[in-house]
Amino acid sequence: MFLDRVKIWVRAGDGGDGAATFRQEAHVPRGGPDGGDGGRGGSVYLQVDAGQTTLRDFNHRHHFRATPGGRGTKARRHGKAGDDLVLDVPPGTAVYDDGSGALVADLVAVGQSTMVARGGRGGLGNTHFKTSTHQAPKHAQKGEPGAEGWLRLELRLIADIGLVGLPNAGKSTVLAAVTAATPRIADYPFTTLEPNLGVMDLGDEDERRPTIADVPGLIEGASTGAGLGHAFLRHVERTRILVHVVDGSARDAEWDYEVIREELRAHDPALLDKPMLVAFNKMDLPPAAEAWPAFRRARVADGLDPVAISAAHGEGLAEFRARVADLLPDASELAEPPEPSGVVVHTIEAMGDGFAVELDGDGAFRVRGTWIERIAAQTNFDVEESAERFQRDLARFGIDAELRRAGIAAGDLVRIGGTELEWEAQPWEHS
């Protein structure tokens, strides 16, 4: 089965907790803090693998987790970093944030990768919080939670040549005639339900070996989702050239030709700017031979020079190859992907101390802000010293005062990231 669109959930590993330990040696009665830091959690990456051609590996498994970082221990020993998780995807995979629809990466080149979930930072051990006035801190940070979320993966095949046309126009027969591919072929519509790929031999004197994709037949309304239009049109976006195969024996070959042109235009007008060869197929049948002169005149009037072929009988294929060869770039350019660099969207994490106080639907107060949400996630509220430190941070950055201005009262619930706190005069209680 050809799978070109999936949703997956990824979760990076949590950072390990920092340790709150103290030196215990026979001749050191008041040993200082020696808690080590937690290890960073593993991150999740997507990486292009040339051996992949579909998203089939994600058909039955949709949830992926990297490993967490290890806890820090005594004697300043740091926790082990979590292992990164690398998921292989085929060239041409576009990655979207499923919630916002924003493009995360468009992975084209072999070996190209992108981080899709960052591992959590390890918590600092209590050695970092010793001061001249506080020699024995019990405070250590918890590990930061790893990032998580749903992603949508969409595959757009990377082929040099894309065959387009109505169902039963003969695209699979053309592919089989000019390559070693063996697509399923029969004399009825919708034989092809998934793209087929082959490598085209342009002749003994031509060292180029372009890839050619037989895109399943489009129907009228494909650009608006009729049939499998959206799924199939996506696969012609990256091709260098298009070959428009027309069934010359159809009742109205001119209408068939215009239908495909309009669907390409409606999906993306840029598709019609690609180099294009119109192949008038099934010339072995009398209706096609009769319709060819008028069809050719109409195309020439449009500035195109169509080629007449019978893919089933091999007629006109030498000229077909020659015309395709003329439209393709030279060998050095053909050796590179049509979009060699791809796109990776780099987002810079804002770590300022800005925040906002909002009211949730259930009456709880919500504090938003990257910095304060991270601090809350890394605070162990079961340790009194850590809870007091968090309270001081709230007061120092004005969050405490802003909550009071918003009308908070004793017993009200406050949410900061995934942390819930109950407001008290002093101190806060972790709910």
C-alpha cells in the first residue's frame, strides 16, 4: 500500500532531576552539597532516508518517544543523557504542526534532518544553589519536561518527470514502455491507485537516467478534492517536467485535454509553467488516428508541439524519448534533487521574563510565559525550600502582584504550564 499522508505523535525525553545530596565523609562532619545535575532528555528527529519511498512505516505505529535523561546523584555525578530518537522518512516529506498547520520542515535531500521535539533540560543539583549565606541548600531542580505534539507528514514524490492524465489515458502503459517498471495495467479506469516510479533510459548516447512517476488518473474536480485529487496532485509539484498523456481514442480528446489543464491550474498555476510534453496516445486505434490532425493543430496554436504515440505497440516512442530528453536539464543538474536544499523552519525560543495572566473557563487563573512555565515545571513543591524559592521568583518578576490585581483570592486555582497551585496568603500549596 502506498501511504503518503499520516499523523504521528512525538514526545521528547524529560530531563533528569538534579540531586539534593550532601558529602558524607568520616572526617568531614559538615560536608557541603554535592548533588549532580540531571541528564538532558533525548530529542526526536526526522531524517531523510533514500531507501524509503512511502510513509508505510507509520501505518500501524503513530506514537514515538525518546528516552528520558538520568537523575543526578551524589558526589556531583551527572545523570546520563537520554538517547535521541531518529525516524526515517522518504525524500519529499513535508512536516506540519498538526494543531496550527505551520510548516516545520520540507525534507528533500538525502541525510537532511530536523528536530521535531526537543529533549528537556536536566535539572541542576543543589551544588549550584550554595551561597555564602546559604551553605546547605536542599533545593535542586526537577528535569524539564520534553516537548511533545502531533505532526502531519505529507509525502510529495521527487521525480524528474510526472505523467498526468485522465484515468485510462495510458500513463501506466507509457511508463512500462519506456522504463523497466511493471505497473498493473488493465483496460478500465482507475487501474492505478498509487504512484508508480521507474527510471527512463534516454538512449545509448545519453548518460542521464531520469526518474518518471505515473501519477494516478485525475478526474474533473480533482483540485477541489473530487476522487483522490488532492492526494495525487501533490505528487506532481516537485517534478522537473510534466508529460500530459491524452487518450486519443476518447469520445472528445480535446475536452479530456482541457479538463487536466484546468485541474493543474486550479491546484497550482505554477504547474502550467513547468516544461510540458503532450503525448497523444493510442494512435493504433482508428478514432485516435482520425482525431490527431485537429488536436495537433490546436496545440500548435497554443504554442505546444505534441507527439503522437501508441505506447501499447511502441509506435512513436523514439521521438517521445528524444522530446523528453530535450526538456530535461543536463546530467550535473539532473544528479541533484529538483529542490536540493529543502526547507527547515528554525524557530528561536523566546526566553524573556514576559508573562500574561488570563482567566480560564472554570474560573482558574492561567499564567502564561515561557520562562515562568519552565521554572514551575522544574520546581519540586514537596520541598519547602524549593517552593519558597518559586514564591520569591513570582514576587520578583511581578507575577504575584499581577494576580492580586486580577482579583485572586485564597483557595483560587492557578495554572502555570502543567502545574496547578492553590493560592494562599503564604505559602502556595501545590494541588
